[in-house]
Amino acid sequence: MTSDSIPIVCVVLVILIVLSGMFSATETAYSSINRIRIKTLANEGSKKARNVNDFIERYDSMLSTVLIGNNIVNITATSLSTLLFVFLLKGNESLAATLSTVVLTVVILLFGEITPKMLAKKNPERFAMATVGFMRFIFVLLYPLNLIFMGWKWLVGKIFRAKEEQGITEEELLVIVDEAEKNGDLTDQETQLISSAIEFTDLDVGDVLVPRVNVIAVEKSTPMEEIKKMFLEYEFSRIPVYEENIDTVIGIIHEKDFFSAYFRGDADVSAILTKVVFATPHMKISSLLNKLQREKVHLAIVTDEYGGTKGLVTMEDILEELVGEIWDEHDEVVNLFTSLSDNEYAVDGNAPLHDFFDLVEMDGADEFEATTVGGWVTEQMERIPIEGDFFDYKHLHLEITKTDSRRVIEVKLTINEKEEEETGDWLFRKDKKDREKEEDEEE
């Protein structure tokens, strides 16, 4: 090396540092790039986005090229830097090597690694599209070396067989949706809709059915005048028809068909019965929806393991799992959880148990057989409760405020402060009769 070549060496070193920064930034950009956004831009006609997408689909080859290029420029820069310092510090090679190592390490870390990666991370898509021409040139230039290393990778893969990488899971997809909402790309309503669609296939018919005790149905021989009163009273558009008992549903009558037959003077509903679609509680609601669409009906009867009627499901019930509650002008708005004060609620007995546990910020709803609050209360009381019964569950105080002879209709919930350590689920449970007995003894 001569004195005249020092400026040339310095210029070459600067170029090598810039190239090192380009390779480092490219590696970061392609590892954190939003693939969906790039595919969207490519579908909209962006040539650069299409080229970037090609590299994404050949990610291993692209990454190998970047690593080869980055190592070449870094090693070359190290060698030139050592020669330069040795020439400048003649007679003190040890000091020259030390200074070269320290200076170049700082320069490469600052300008070849940290800064470019930080900039590329902020907007990886824009950086990838801006440098895609550079990447194509480097990819072609280093293709022979890339082939050698890709062959080595193939050989190592044959020796150490790894499990095939799984595709994106449902949980990961929900996290992506949640992150998109946090970043402002999706609104809360859009997030809920997408999340509902993702979880839609997990729900069973038993999760959305109207239970047998709430089903309004008519016997086939019921007088037309009585059926007319039922349509006017309940304002349903369809009513199931059975023979002998509700376990033998034979058809469905539509409100429009019924009143046409009623004004024609028909004696019964035999001529206007439509076919029945049956489902099981463990059938997926997505499968039932497809079945209802194929059969062109809007209501299915849910049967239990013995063939009896367990309840019914309408197409509206299924669609509400996607878009939320659908109210029409005849629907009676039912508040499952009515706030009475800061820590008190009136809870409908038909409220889903999962929603109840979400309200009180507790886990464990899946541990119980019951799916509604009323069923859960009955399960814990080990009998059909009566009005005035109460019990404590962890930090919750529940009092039964309304029942009929078969089920719990309403419960008053009081949420107390959580204890630091709860030794068990039950703190105490007292029946109304027990309290009355204690009061008599006190008197």
C-alpha cells in the first residue's frame, strides 16, 4: 500500500460499510415484513410489490444471499482496515491490529447493523420495495455461491430431520387481529366480527339452542283459532308442530302460510306443514348453517341422545354468533345482567355461564356441567332452589330472587372484595328454611 492509495482504500471502506448496512437492513425488512400488505399491493398492480413477494416466497434463498453478501463485505472491510492501520502505524503492527478491530467494530455496529436495522424495522414494506432492484442484482451475482450453501442446507436437513412447520393457528390469527386493532388498522367492530368468524367453527349447536322448556309448539290437532292466538301472543314467524308430545315434531308452520289457510277456512294445519331439519347438540353450528341453507329452511329441532326434543335453533341464532344480537321491531329486549349498583347485579337465569364468569372476571366456567347461570345455581344448591335461598361462591354472594317450580329465573349477585387467599370454592350456603329456623330459635 502507498500513500496515494489511502484515499481509494477509504472510499472502498465507506462503500463496504454502506453495503453492510444495506444487507443488514434487508434482512430485518424481510423478516418483519407484512406479507398480507405486500400481496395486496401486488394484486393492485405494483411491480415492485410482486418482486418483493417473489423473494418472500423464496425466503430461504434470499436470506442465504443476504448473509453471504453481508459476510463478504464485512470480511473485506476488516482486511482493508487492518492493512490501512498497519501502513499508518509502521513498526507497531500489534497496536495497528487492535485499533483496526476496535474502530471497525464500532463503525460496523453503528452504521452497518444497528442504524440500518432500526430504520428498516420502522417501515419494512417501503424499504423492501425501494431496494428490490438492488436485491435482484445481488441475487443474480451471488447465485453460484448461493447454490453451494443451499445444497449444504439440503444435506443438513436430510441428516437432521426437523418437524414440518405448522401453518398459522387459530390462536395466532386472533393475536394478529388483536395487534391490527391496537395499531389502528381495524376498528373494534371489525375486530369483533373477524374474531367471531374465526371462532365460529368452534361452537356447537348446544351452545346456542333454545332449551326445550322455552320452546313454543302446538299439537297437530290444535284448533286453528288456538294456533291463531299463539301467533298473535308470541309474535313468532314459525312454530313447530308435534303429534302426541313435543318429542315427536312432525313439521313447522309459517305464520304467512297459517293465516292464508285460516282465512281459507282450513280445518287443521296438515296441508301447510313444512319439513323438519334435525340436529344434535354436538353438531357444529357452521355445519348446521350449511344444512339449513341447502334445505332452504330457517329452523332446526335439536334432539338428545334418546331422540327426544332437547330444543331448537333458528338461523338467526346462528348468525347472531357472527354479528351479535339481531333485534327486530317485535323482539323484547332482555338484559341478562342489569346493574343495580357498583357491585350488585340482577342476573337472568338464562344468562350463559361463560358470560357470567367474564362479568365477575373469573375462570372455570368449563369445569361445570351447566351452561346457564340458572343451571349452575341449581347444580351448586343440589336441588331446585326457592326464592330467598342464597350462597357464597368465592368472593360472590348470590341470592335467588325469582323461580318457578322447575328452574331459577333470576339471581341477585353481589361482588365482594377478593380475599388474598381463597381456601375453597364454598364459604357457606344456607337455605331459606335454615334461616327461618335460626330466626325462630333466636325469638
